Amino acid sequence: MDRLFTLANPKPSASEGFVNIGLTTWLGTEEISSVTFTAQNFETKQSETAIVIDTTKCTNTSTIIKPFIQAGTDGETYLVTMAVTTNGSPATIEIFYLKFKVDDNIPDQPNFY
């Protein structure tokens, strides 16, 4: 299973919402017990966690990780890192990534916000 997920289209800086990433294939018989979310600017590698994701809203189910993406700067690309810990014995820890670009020059789309 690929560890890098990419949003198919750029997002406007003002849009926000959950991105659902299913891990059923990778998990097998295990379940997600916790996830740690961080974010950085893809080019500069500078931490952007407080700007790009809302860690109080990021969540998960037993099989899905749900980063809550917000804000960002027009023209910048970001990488969200999700450290997943499973309930296995011993627990498995794996890192997954979500990459996306912010673009304020795209036309408004219905139901995008």
C-alpha cells in the first residue's frame, strides 16, 4: 500500500474540511488505536501544523484517518504527516502522508466549502 496520498485538485486557502483516508488493506486484522498529525511546507520543510491542520478536529476511526485541512498560503504545497499506531501486539507504527497544493485562482465549485 502506498504511504503517500495526494489531493487530486488544489484547494483554496479559505476552504477547510476532512480528508478521509481508508487503511483497511494495510491494517489487516488490526485496528487504528491512535494517530499523531503534523504538517510542514513541502518546499521549505518549515513546520506549518498550526496553520494547515486543526489538530483538535483531526480524528480517526478503527480503519480511517481523518486529517482536518484548513487554510494555507496561495501557491504553497504542504505535506501532512500521520503517524498511525495500531492495536496489535506488539503495536505497529507506520507513517502516512497527505500532499496538497493551495491555489486561490481556481473557480468556485459547488459544495467545495
